[in-house]
Amino acid sequence: MTTTARHARRTLIGTVTSTKTQKTITVEVERTFKHAKYGKYLRRRKRYLAHDEKGEAQLGDNVELVSTRPLSKRKRWRLLRVLGHSQLGGLHHGDAAAEIMADITGKTAPAAEVEQ
């Protein structure tokens, strides 16, 4: 083995579900598999924290992750590339539960908590 050869690293493809933290994105990866006994195809989703140094990924983008050394308690992946941009374009969606409660009670949230 040569010293220039690099070990193959595991990659995942998923959708960005959150970009609220600095240099970190939450990516949801969906996998399908066949049940061993019943033969039915099942879908399972898992969320991974990934390092996004440049802040390239936006909410809803399809991205490719690559495994890396542990960067924090839960972060073991980094963003390799953005495969496709979403139509959302990084729009912020407010907290749905807070909006519903505001409609029910007739009270508005304090200005510090509402982001627009």
C-alpha cells in the first residue's frame, strides 16, 4: 500500500432538515430494506449531525456526507458536497406550535422570540 492512497470512507446522501447551529447541519438519511421474515419493504429515517465549515448547505438541500474523526459528542460526519439546492432557498419557517397557540389564545409572542 502506498502512502498516498487514502482509505475509502463511508458516504451518505440525505436532506438537510436544520441549519440553526453554526458550522453544523442536521441531515436526515432515509434507507429502505426488505423485512427478513415478511418480505415487506420498510423505510427507516435517521438524523446525523454534520460539519459544514463554509455554511454552503441550506434547508431542504440534498447533500452528500462523508465519515470523519469525532468532531464533537454527536458529530462524526462532514459535508462533502451539495448535490441539489431546494426551492426553499433557506427560508425560515416559524415554530408551528407557537403560531397555533398564538391563534388560540389571541396573544402574540414577544418580539425577541419571533424571527422574521
